[in-house]
Amino acid sequence: MADIGTDIQRAAAYLTQGDLVAIPTETVYGLAANAYDEAAVVKIFEAKNRPAFDPLIVHTHSIAQIATIAREVPDVAYKLAEKFMPGPLTLILPKAERVPLLVTSGHDSVGVRIPRHPLTLELLRQLPFPLAAPSANPFGYVSPTTAQHVQDQLGDRIPYILDGGACPVGIESTIIRVTGEEIEVLRLGGLALEELAEVVQISKAKIKTSSSNPDAPGMLSSHYNPGKKVFLGEVGEHLKSIGDTSRVGIISLKEKFAGIPVQHQIQLSASGDLQEAARNLFSALRQLDTPTVDTILAERMPDQGLGRAINDRLQRASFQEE
């Protein structure tokens, strides 16, 4: 199994020799490799069983370094970076020639972000290359928000997990494609639309939800699945149509429901705080991936702030093929 620790030099040594290391960020834990080393990047896809059509995000430590990963950085991209980076924002920009097409799944654009976590920022400063890093979990499963989550899922496939504690945001970054002075939201995430709107105009027509040929990570219709059937909507209405509720799990914002075992009910935030709810979402989905639960009923969150991103993740977790 992977060793878990806080030794940045050890993590850097593994990455420099072409190995994988799980790294903490403010959003979720990432499975990192040298973004410029195609052989190392292949190991990410193998360890996660990730399809090659799903691109990776490249992580760096400074705004100045973005220009070495992207061949063109529009003014609006710099404006967004200066406001929100380090932080849960990924910019999709034209890729530099040095970035392997494997990282971008053949696209001529690359996702770049600066993670807001002191351990990983220091690691990135010590490395002479950026890190390609999707979430550190088997493809399609719930993203990890603690080092133990990574150990449970990928511990036998990687040598080291850099332990930075629990992720304070808890859901992946918001992904923005920048074209000239226009932006397109490709994935809702840890940066709320209201915050983005303070800097740039966002048209509802420019907010994407899913794709079978994604330009960015986390755009597939089916994703984040905890291994159970998940139904998103009005929990009370769903319960009326279920006879035996002893094997039902519930994820709600703060409401409790009668007749459901206490251990099968998870309130994401007793105070109704959507940031706290986002931080607890993936742990809740993992907690209900238990032999005593067959079905998960998930309450739709308020359509504001991080509630939109929570609903996005729950919608993808509940996706059912027709």
C-alpha cells in the first residue's frame, strides 16, 4: 500500500523519477504526474482506468507560469487569475506545444489552475515541471477529500500520498473556457457563479452541463457514482413511493426524515451553509456506499452559490441510461 505522509521532498523525488503521487488541494485530492512526461501521464490513465478521451488539468504554482503551459493567455484570463488564483478555478486556454496531446485528450486547449493548498504549492515550487492531476479515485467514482479516501481506492497502485488533511472546499474546481474576451462555464465547481460575475459577464447560454466528448474533466453525464442507485429531487415525494425504507439512504441539506435509520441519513449542513454542504458531499456519498443501503435519495439544493455545483455532482451521480 502507498505510504502516507507530509514529506514534500519525498513526493518530489517520486514525481521526478516518473512515478505518481496523490496530492492535496483545496478542492479534492489529485493523482499527479509530470505533465510534460508522457510516460508518467500514461500511468495516471492506467491507475484510474480513465478513458483517454477525458482530458486532465495541469497544476502550477504562479500566474507567471501559466504562460509556459498555454501559448496564449487573453487579458480576461489574467484578470480572472489575479482575482481567483490560487483557488478553485481552472482556465481552458490554447495549449503550448510542450504539453502532450495525451494530457489534453487530443484537444488544442489545456486546463490550467493554481491549487490553494500550502503543501502542494510548495511541492510545485520545488519542481521544474507542472503536474497533470485529475481526482485521485477510480474513474467515475466519488472524488476523494482525505488521504484515507485515496488509500482506500488507489493505495495499491501508487507509492506515496501527500497528506494535507481534509479538503476545505470538497468539490472540484469551476472550469472556464476563455476565448478572447468571452468566457464559457464548462463545469460548475468550487467557485460560485456569483463570484465570477463580479469580474466577468456570464450568459446562461454559456453554461454547459455535460458532454460525451468532453473539452474538460467532469463533463460526462455519468460520473461521481457511489456504487448505488441515486435519485435526485424531492426526497419526501420519493419516500411515498417506497414501501420498505430500511435500506434507503438519504442525503439532505439539513432536514431529517422519519422512518429512516439514523445511520442512513446524512445532513450536509445543520445550519444550511452551502459551503459546508459542498465540503461534506463526497464523504456523504462514500459513507452511504455500504451493504446496508441499496438506494440513495438526494435532496436538490438551493439553486444559488455552491448549491448549483452540488446539484451538478448529484445529477451526474444519479444519471441513468435510457
